Amino acid sequence: MNIIGRQPEQELLKKCYEANHSDFVAVYGRRRIGKTYLIKEFFNNRFTFYVSGMADEKMQTQLQNFHFALQEHFEGDFSASKNWLEAFVQLERLIKAQHTREKKVVFIDELPWLDTPKSGFLPAFEHFWNSFASSRPDILLIVCGSATSWMISNLIDNYGGLHNRITEQIALKPFTLHECEEYYRSKGIVFNRYQIAESYMIFGGIPYYMSRMNSMYGLNQNVDMLLFSKTAALAGEFNRLYHSLFRHSENHIKIVRLLSEKNNGLTRQEITHQSGIPDGGGLTKVLNDLEQCGFIESQNDYNKRRNGEYYRLIDFFSLFYLKYIENNKGHDEHFWTTYLLDPAHRAWCGYAFERVCIAHAEQIKFKLGISGVSSNIYSWRSKDAHPSAQIDMIIDRKDGVINLCEIKYSVEKYTISKNDDENFTRRQNAFRLETGTKSALHQTMITTYGLTNNAYRNNIQSEITLDDLF
């Protein structure tokens, strides 16, 4: 196997394969995250049966594709099925004809695409598992889907024939910085950690995007070639991404566009007001879809921990596309290399680095030595302070300590100035006054290369560096 990271997922698949009973495993996650690669690599492409749904095709085309897959994996002559019930009964018969005791792995990829309108796919699939596979000791049924909302609604949270039938689930997440470093090393791509962090700010930890990097070139040249050149491989990825996941993606894209302009996020009421999408079940579904697919996250303000939910766009690629690519098509093939000299690049780095830190909260807690301490992540915006005050990352711990995290991105060690120190103190005082907390407040600095030693450094209780995020 040539799999980077994914250790818990591999252990789960191994456990299921070695079990003396049948398992039904649902694998879901954002498009390009590596779901199919994980399953194919783990099982070395050795399946009793494998089929992949086809995007935007009708029922008859899907059935024909299913029939071709049966012909490829099983011997004998058999006719094409007229409907999904026939197709799955045929699969049952062919599996029964195999008189081996080894585990039979049935892998159905892009399952949501098979469920075309009025096709009867889901009842037939339910029947296959409930009446046949689940009662045997030797079936490992694995299904994958990028349309995470479909997977959760129809499989994980199914209240019909598949209610509580999923025995295991794998929600595949983007790579961490550490896994990105391993991946680049395995491909012979030489980036230092500063460059890996900047690539993360653009592409996130999405393996497919990283796989398009050319080891002959540096990061900035790769960004120009993949995103800004006339033949840029990822230039149309944004629209493909959302249209492939959501059958009616107009409101999904509208909300993503809106949130891309709001660094601090928006409440549900603000989204309704600014997008024109009525507040109701339709908006709830769109927000749930986007959150389940990992594009947005809901987070509570510390002031309103029980009912202060707001939404932020967290998909790095979408953020970068809407800010830099969409309006640059065909204009400047070397945009990114040139933009590095623009002061606005530094401002973007600062904001994007905050996102990277929030995505690596577990690594930060590990460095702080509180991995075993129950804690919650919040942000905070002052209601009363003038000038305004906010803290983008707060770690509220059950041991009576709150880490107020200040995040700074720089190309060298960061020097805390007198003005910085005064701002930290002002924000800390405003936070204690407005929240009324009795917890100890630890000023925590997260920087790329650490802090220089000066008089103000002594006012910092905890220090995290870019290396710690790896």
C-alpha cells in the first residue's frame, strides 16, 4: 500500500475485513479528498465486485454500467437487468455461487449518483443489504460518496429500511500539515515548512490538488501553472466542485460567495438578510449541506455560547478562488509570482494563517499539554470596547484556564511591540470585564518562527510556532 496518513481509517478497514461477520461501511467526504484512493489502495484493487456511479446519467445508463461491472468480475453469461431490484438480485446470485470462505469485498463508489430520480435504487439497495449481505458472515460492503449530504440523509440518518444498518462510517478529512509534508516528500516535491503552510492556505489539505504539483518547480510557479495560466488545470474546479456535490447548487454557491467576503462570519439572520434566501427549511438544508461537506463551519461566540451561532467559510480553495482567480482569468499568467511583492499579499497571509491555526486546534492543544483536558474552541467579539476588540481563537478549558490566542504570520521571528502589548492587555481586560469569567487568562502567541526576546515577551504565557502545527 502507498497510503499517506489515514491510520485510524486503515485500522478500521482492517478490523472490518478480519471480522467474522458482515460489515456495512460508509465513506464520505469532500470531492477530491481521496476516498476512492484510500479504498482501492488498501485493498490493492482486489474486490469481489466494484462499480462506480456515473455523474449526471440516467437510470438505464447506470444499469448498463452496473451490468458491465458484473461481467468484469464474474464468469458466465447473464443478461442486463431492467431495474435495480433485478440488478442486485443478480449480484446476490453471483456472490452465492462463490464457494470461498474469504471475505468478499463489495465496493460501490459514488453511490449517490446511482440514485437517479424515480429509479427505485435505494429500496433495491436496502433489500440487498437487509435480506442478503447482513445475514452472511463474509460480506464487507463499502460505499463511497462525495455528496456528503446525500450520504448522511440516506444512509447515516436513514429512518427507513437502512435505519441503524451502517456498522461503521469514515468521514474523510483533509490532510493535516504533517500529512502534507509526508505527501510532498513521497512525491519528491521539495518545499520547506513555510512553503507547505502557504500551499495549505491556497489548496487546503486536499490530496488531489497537491498531486498536480510539478516537482521541477517551486510553489509559486506551481500556483501560477495550476490556477492562473491559460491552460490551468484547476481553473474550472470551483464550479465543478459545487455542481458535482449538490443537484441544485445555486443557493450553496450564493452563500459561499457571501461568506467569502466576511472574514468574521455571519449569523443565520445576517445570511438571510444579505443573501435574500428566506429563513426556513430550505436555508437549513443548504447550511447543513455545506457544513457536512466541510466548506463552512458553525461556531459560537463566547458571549453567546448556547445561542450565538454564526457561520464562516473554511474551505481554503474556495476562499482563494473567489478572492484571486475568478476575476483574473486570462489576464495575468504569472499573477501569483508578481503578487508576492504586493503589500496585500502579507495581509492575505495573516488572515489565511489564522485559518490554518484554527484547522490545527488539536496540534495546538497538544503543544500546550492539554490534549487530555476537555476544552472548547470559541471566538469572541466585544460588544462595548472602543476601539473594537476581538479574539479569533479562544481555548476554554475545564481546568480553569482560558488561552487567548493571538496569531501572527511573519517571514522571521516576530517582535512584540509596545503597541502590540497594549492591545493584548486591552483585549484581555475587555474580555474579562464583558464575560465575567473567573478563569485564569493565558496570553498565547502563535507565530511562524517564534518570538524575539524583549521586555514584552515576558507577558506571554504560551508560545506556539509553525513547527508545532506539524
